[in-house]
Amino acid sequence: MTTTSEPRVSADRSGSGTEHARARVPAAGLTAGALLAVVIATWLTLPGTVPGLPMPGTIVEYGLPVVRLVLDLAATATIGLSLLPKLLGFDDPDRTEPLAARARHWAVLFSLVWCAAALVSAVLSAAEVTPGAFPDVAAYVDGIGAGQGMIVSASCALASAAVGMLAVRFGEKVPAELRVLVAGFGLLPLPVTGHASNWYWHDLSMVSMELHVIGACAWVGGLVALAVLLPRHRDLLARTLPRFSRLATYALVVVGLSGLFNGLVELLLTPGESFPASLVTTGYGRLVVAKAVFTGVIALLGGNIRWRLLPAVTRQAPTAFAAWAALELTVMGLAYGVAVALTKTPVA
Amino acid sequence: MDQVARMCNDAPTTRGGRRRTGRTAPPPAAARAVPPRNPPRVLAVARGRLRALAVPLLALLSVMLIATPARAHDVLVASDPMDGAVLGAMPASVTLTFDQAVRRDFARLAVTGPDGAHYEQGEITVDGRNVSIGVRTGTPAGAYAIGYRIVSNDGHPVTGAVKFTVTGGGAAPGAVTAPTTTPAPGTANPVTANPGAPTTGGGTAGVGTAGVGTAGVGTAGVGTAGQGGGSWVWGLLAVTAALLALCARVLVRHDRRLRDGTIPAPPAAGTPRAASPGGPEPSDTPASDTPASETEAAGAPAAESGAEGPAAGRSTAAGTGAGSSPASGGAA
């Protein structure tokens, strides 16, 4: 409780206020893009009123996607910040340690947000299936796999926060691999809460979804960690960005292929809709198209960073890396928002 | 915990060598036998390969662990009467057919008449992919709608409506009780109708109020059942929320102290006392307890992170506002 040197700290802070504002632009872009996309996509795919039955209120209908988005973004940030020490490397602790310390701090905070969002999401989901009545969370979690998935995810987020707390206290002695692993386990139940197809290769589509979620989190989370923490440290960026670039290439391939696979399988296997037409006639199909377009744009932006900026970055020359990364993250945010709506939208 | 304590006891001399010391310490995992001073590129590639292997393995494991498979959304494939049908007389019951088996719990049906009143009667019966409910007698001619909400196997509600038109009078009185004779197994029916509901009601107004009344009873029943079975869940949720808030508070306070230099930064914290399970709680760590050099070393990163770091006010905002704060915090 000894906050004696508060004036000094605030003086330091006001001195670099614009730097802070600039550092926040990528995160703000990601969040704003995601919020915009999720609200629009939810509004577009809102189910019509059902005659004779109570409908869930506006708070549930919009709150559930938004909370789910918060969950996804917090999980992504947790993964990315846990990955950051691996990207930074351990051979120059004097330079990397301040950044790694901040990454550890924020990783714990985002784990806590993740846990809270998962629990709120479970409550809102329970409210969604029993509109007009008090949400029965126990029955929902007991009876429906999505509820169990949310609880498991919240537990993993809590465990991730605990490990992260240890890391905050003991530094990088708590291995980054462990942190990534624990947080990664929290991602695994999330696809269960979306819809996988009910076909013969059901397990294959589940694996594909797991890969999709893990790949997206590593990719977006890694980029947001780099874009927020690293742009003013050109020497570190010069070493880190090539490593991340390799990771991003793998992630692009994995995320793109698995997403395409899952979306098309879902469209193909839905009864009552003919396939190529359902891409534009159904809300689900339109969202799949939107996501594919976003992925293409992200690939272009990523390619721009990789081939046009990376050589200059490795030379430690001044580049517009932060701006390009912020732009890419904004498009990624749009894709995240659409993804949240996609998990909830019925095909037919 | 023991391993962490042991690693802390290694008493690293400089901050620069700390990470390597941790690496060469008795490894917690057997795979930690990698020589630490190798070029990092080689290490990174090897680890990247390991991770690339681990990811699909983890995914497979999860599919096996999480035994409740997510299924697709249920989709309405047929109905009796069909959508847009024109019937001479109201059938005794309506049936909706989905492409997959329907969950008994959470399923709801409503038959709404041209006057807006409810005409469904009896309990919902679920038979595999079919969901049906009885219809009252004495229905007026006009446009009807069957509203449905079922919960898919993936936990998502599926809603919709089937519309049809009745041109003639009501159904045969005897057929009305047919659906109620086959009670489905499972939990309490959300749409429990009053068993003593008048089936001989003549006036539409009277029937309408009765229908509304039963709907009200249904929701009330759900509400009480939910609270009776789940009050401990709310308690648990509240406790978890409090725990999360506490964790966030501790963390933010720790961060602030770190910045103030009241406590040493993590790399310098090598005292065995710090290895208690309450690692996140930095309650009493007087600076006099640590060697001066370490405090000095801690001061540099603390000041640096203070200069570049996120404002403490923002940390607080992100920490205390549980659900919606990151959005606002990030956008602010």
C-alpha cells in the first residue's frame, strides 16, 4: 500500500503519453474491428421473432456475441503474450527482460478477463436457451456440451492465470512453454461450443477446428504482442520479426485451409440448401465468404510486411511496421468478429 | 513448487546469466537437456518443430478427452402441417421433423391463431427427430403459425416458424388427448399445460386466455426449477468473480510496486522465501531485505517499464471490469 513515489511515476507517464497512445493503436484496431464486425454480423443474422414464444432480450442477443468476442480476444492475447518470450529469445536478457516482464503481467490480466468472459458467456448462453425465464446455468452446463466447454475453458484460463502469476513473480524461470501449454488447453474446448458437422468424419472436422483456433490465436496473438510491445525496439524487432514471420506463414496455411474446410463442410452437409448457391443465399455462407475475403486481405498485408518491410526491419532501419501491423490487426479483428457470429449462425 | 524453489536457490549472480542458470538447473522436464549456450536459431527451430508436432497431438487428445461431441445445428426438414399448407380442419396435433434427434429439454412449441391466442395443448412429445404438441379444439378459421425453439446438440437454439391456414372448424374432440398419453422421459416439461384445461371451450376469447395462462404457468415452473437446482451455481460464480477481482487487484498492485521500486523485479528475486505458493501475493517485501545491487538492478527495468509501460490506470480498468473491460480498455 506504499504508493509514495506516485508523482514520479505519473510524471514519467505524461512525458511519453503520445508513445503510449501510439503503442495502443494496434490493439485498438483489433478491438474496434472485431466489435464492429460482430455487431454488424449479429444484426444481419439475427433470427426473426417466433410467433407465440418469448425471445431473448437485446442484452442476451448482442451481449452473448460481444462477450464471446471478449473471450476470444482475451484468449488470443494470453497466447500471444505467452509466446512472446519464445519469439524474443533468451540470449539477451538485459534487453528482452523489461518487455518480457510486461508481457507476463498482461498475460495474467488477460487470462483473468478470459476466465470472467467464459463464465459470463455460460450464463448468457443459459439465458439464451430459456428466454422469459431465469437462466438455469446448472441445467445448461449439465445438459449441453457447450456449457461444459465454457466451464472447462474458464478453468484453464484460471490455471493459466495462476501459472502466469508464478511467472510474474519468478520471471522466465517459469518456462514459456508451460504457459503456452496451459493457455492452449483453454482453447481446446472452444470449438466444442461452435457447431461441427454431424457426419462420418466428424472427428476430422473437430481436429480441423482445433487447428483453426490454435493457429489463429498464435498468429493474431503473436502479431498483437509484437505490434504493441516491440515497434520502438528496432534491435529486438529485427531478431523477433523473422521468427514470427515463419510462425505466421504456417499459421496462415493452417488457419486458411482448416477454415475453408470447415465452412464448406458445414455448407455442403446442411439439408435443404444447394451448395454453391448457399454461399450467397444463406447468412452462414455470406459470413464464410466474408471471412475468406478477410483472410485473403490479411495474407496480402502479411506478405507486404514479410517481403517489403522485413528486409528493412532486419537492417534495423526505420519502417512503418507498426502502422502496417495495426492495419493487418484491424482486418484480423474483423475476421474475429465474423467468426464469433459464424459460430452462432445456423446455416439454414 | 519444489522445482521452482530449487531453481530459485540457484542464486544467480547476475541478471544476465539468470535465464541460463535456470536452464542448466536440474531440469523439471527430461527434455530440458538441450545445451543452453547453443545458437538460438537452432534452438528455436528445434522447438518450433516440437511445437508443430505438439499442436495436432493436443488437438487429437482434446477430441478424445472432450467426449461430448459437438454436433451441427438441427435443421427443420419437414412438418405436419407443411409450411404454407391450407387445411380444411385443424389437425389434432402438429409435428415438426428435424434432420437430427432433438433434445427433449429446452424444446418449446407454440401454435398461435389468427387472433394471437395460443392453441397448443398438452405436453411436447419428442420422438427421435419429431417434435409434436397437441392442438385445442374449437379453433377458428384463419392463419396459424407454429413457433418453435429447440436447442441443437451443439447447444445453440434453433428457432423458426411454420405457417399454415385453416379454412374449416376444429378438430375431433377425442383426438386432443392423444399427445398427452405419451409422456416423454426426462426433465420437467417447460410447457406443462394445465391438465384440467377446458377442452370444450366454445368462445375463442376464453380459449385464448386459457392458452396464455398455461404459457405463464410454464415459464413460472421453469423459473422456480432453475433457482431450486442452481442456487449453488450462482454462489460459485460469485465466488469466482471475487477471486478474479482479487487476482487482478493483487497483480496491479504488484505492478505498481514494481514500478515504484518498493519490491525487486522478478529476475532479481532469488530468495528462497519467495518460493511460497502465494507467489502472486507480494505483500511484504521490504527493499532492505534484498542486497543493494539487486535492488539497483531491479530499478532499471522498473523505471524502463514505467516509461514504456501501460498506464496503471489502464491496468486497473482492465482488471476490475470483468467481462467487458478489455474491449473498452483497448478501444480507449
